[in-house]
Amino acid sequence: MQAARCPTDELSLSNCAVVSEKDLQSGQHVSVTTTPNHKFVFTVKTHHTVAAGSIAFSLPQRKWAGLSIGQEVEVAGYNFDKSKQCIGAMTIEIDFLQKKSTDSSPYDSDKMAAEFIQQFNNQGFSVTQQLVFSFCDKLFGLVVKDIEAMDASILRGEPASGKKQKIDCGLMVGNSQVVFEKAPSSSLTLVGKAKTKEQRQTIINPEWNFEKMGIGGLDREFSDIFRRAFASRVFPPDIVEQMGCKHVKGIMLFGPPGCGKTLMARQIGKMLNAREPKVVNGPEILNKYVGESEANIRKLFADAEEEQKRLGANSGLHIIIFDELDAICKQRGTGASSTGVHDTVVNQLLSKIDGVEQLNNILVIG
């Protein structure tokens, strides 16, 4: 048969190859052989616009199978062995189909899984298969990452044997389980139980030796800092999300000159498995131009904001260290200048640390 382009957008979302009514019947499963070593399984639908002798594929299907328009392929019937090839669990990588249509709204993975099974029930799926999925008026690009066969004991009505078997190709049935996994660097936010646990980065650098910190006589102070600022960051992001916890976002170190405030701040930054801390001298924030001082504050938080939007709870920690913080954070209303620049700098800093769009991936040390 000859490969062709899918006739309608609606059929492209069906994840089916489309053929003429004269060739095959809707719901049949076929294997498409492109080369002697490459065989792909599809479920077919019929449509009157497809010419006899042609088989139409959507763009994701053509990408997956390496097909081009007009290519000759060998098509044969395919029968699933329902004792071995019914899908018990399937892991799917998900991301927005078009980057320009991204948003920060949370998507319920449980409803998404139920909708997926309803749309694609009794269809064949293979590992690495690409498809498009419509949910809540949004289009998502999916890639099948892993398929686990349903326990044959369950199919016979017997207690589950507990054996898990990986398969390359399987048939979606009504009681299959679907789990969604967010694509790397995706800005998609998934909630619910039908999602994989996000890989987390350990907050403490495993190669760090605490004896080399070079901080003597401050054991009690350092243990207080560690317990207050980093204890919540040791837990996985999904546990913190379920408990509704908010990480501590700032530490204030105060004392007479030479007592180790700046030294401790620097060593904390090295100890953590985070980006290189941004060390800022307080007076450097101030600028002779109106509005530039506030802009300097915003620039310090720009990287953390961008990564929070992109990676969500799995974003890495960004550390900002203000040395001589009292140079910019004076009590509001006490400044003698007509511009009130010290007041607006304090306002800008507070709005970034704990404003409307809260950042959960920052630690400010002053």
C-alpha cells in the first residue's frame, strides 16, 4: 500500500491509520513494514476520502515510523495475544504540543488518564510511539515510554501473581492504568495520582566535607540555620506539595563586625547542591538614575523566576547573598531623599521574596 497524509485533523487525533472502506474495516489492527527490520503496529479507521490502496498517517505517526508521503509499505493483519499483550500499566511522557500555547494552569492527571483510556480504548500502542492528545481544549504531544503487560492471572479471574512483564506492544483495555510523566524542561504542571514522582535533586552536596567549612565556634548557630532553612528542602517536592509546606526563603545574619556573618553565608552557598550563589554588596544596588535601583533587584531574581515557570516544583535552588544589607534595607519612611529610593528598593525586594507570584526556589541571605 502507499502512505498518504491524514485527510482531517479530527482523524489525526484518533491515533489510527486511515484506510479506504474497500481495503479494511474500522477497528482492525495491522502491522506496517517499512524495511525488513522495522515493523509498526497501528489500529485502523476507514474514511471515504482515502483512495483504495492507500493508508493515511498523521504527522506524529509518520515521524515515529519514518514514513514519507507516497512511500510503498507492506500492510498485514495483526492479532494481539490477549493473554500476554493486554496493557496493565503504561507510562507516557507528556508536554504541550506547541510551545506558544503553554500555560501555568494545573492539569488533573487522574481526569487526563480517564479521558485517555476512553479516547483510545481497544487500540494498539508501542514503546516510543508518538501521538497527539486533546484534553481541556489543549493539544499535548505524547510519547509512550514504558508498557507493562496485564497479569494473566487477573484475566482468568484468579488472584494476582505479582509478576511484572515489560512488553514492546500492547492493547489498551478498559482497566489499563495510565501514568503521565512530565517531559524534561517542560512547563506543564500535573496534579493528581496518575503522574510519576518527579526526580529530585539532593539539596546537600554529597561530596561536601563539613570539617572543611572553616567555621569555628559557630556550631550552634550553624545547626539553627540548617534546621530552619534547609530541613523542608530535604523532602521530595511531591510530599511538600501534598502537605502544603512553604520553604523558608530568607536568613538574616546579624552581629558585630568580624563575627563571621559573610564567611558563613559564603560557605552555606558552597555546601548546597545549587547554582553558584549571587553575592551582592548592598551599596552596589543603588544607582544614580531613577528606577535603576529597583531594576537591579529584579535582575537578581530573573533567573529564579524563569526556572520556576519552566520546571515548577523541580526547580533548583537559587541563592542570593546581600552583604551589608543595612545599606539598602533601611526602615521605610526614615529616608531624607525626595525620591524615596530606599523605600522603593525595600518594597521591590519584599515583593520579589513574598509577593503575588511567590518563588519557592530562592534563598536570600542578608
